[in-house]
Amino acid sequence: MTLPKFATNLFFVAALSTASFNISAQHESKGFLLKDTQGVKHTLSHYKGKWVLVNYWATWCPPCLEEVPDLVNLYDHRRKKDLMVLGVVFDYQDTKEVADYVDDMLMSYPIVLGDEEVIAQIGAADVLPTTFIYNPQGKLVNIKRGLITRQYIEKIIGSSKSMSTH
């Protein structure tokens, strides 16, 4: 599946881009309804009280590959407390390719197959990876274009004193 929003040179742009943008009041979230590869429906309102990260990625994207361990670690340690991570894959050949990648990378958070409907609800991304960050009140507060790290996320959402590291 190839989306016209993503350029052929996306890898180079993604590798070079580390831009982050704060969102003004005019870009406040209207919510979303996404269905993951397991058939589970995810709405922004369902995660009220938690930070929500919606991470756009692709299987061919080296920065996407690099950020997965941090996203998995954060999700595994904070999902029952204060964080939800949703991965949205774009520019893939077929669902088997996605499933194999998810298994190989031990991605424990829900994965959504990206399409124009997802873009209409969340927003477009000029580079991969791109992460949309929603606060516990459900407002889009940050869009991080390029590689995201655990430290970057924790700086925004704050680290939990009760967070386990094992």
C-alpha cells in the first residue's frame, strides 16, 4: 500500500528530520476511531486520563526501527498507569510483511494499518516516523517528526516514580 502523502525520498528526510512542533489551540484534537490488526477499536476518548502516542512508521524506515525498543519499553511499563501507544504503519506491501515485522521487533502495542481515513482523523506526516502526542485530557499537544526517544517522551509526559525498570 503506497500513500501519495509520502515521497520517494522519505527515508532521507526522515533520517535528517528531528523537528518537533507544539500545537496551537486551533489544532486541538477532534478525537479518533482506529481499528488495529487484531480487530480492536481504539478511540481517543477511551484513553482519557492517559497520555496517548500515535506513532506513524514503515517497515523500511531505519529511524522507525531504531525507536521501536523505546516505544515498547514505555508501553510495557506504563500502559496500565498513564500511557497508551498506537503504532500506525504506512507504505507496506501486505499484512504479512507488517505481521512479520511486528513479531520480529516484539512490538507489544496495538498496530493500525494506515490509510487515508487514519490521515483524515489524526493528520498527515511529511516524514516517517512521526508521533502525535495527546495529553491526558485528549488534546493534541505535540507532533514529533523524526526519531523519538524514551527520554524525549518522558520529558514531555513526566516520568512516573512508580515506574518499574525490570
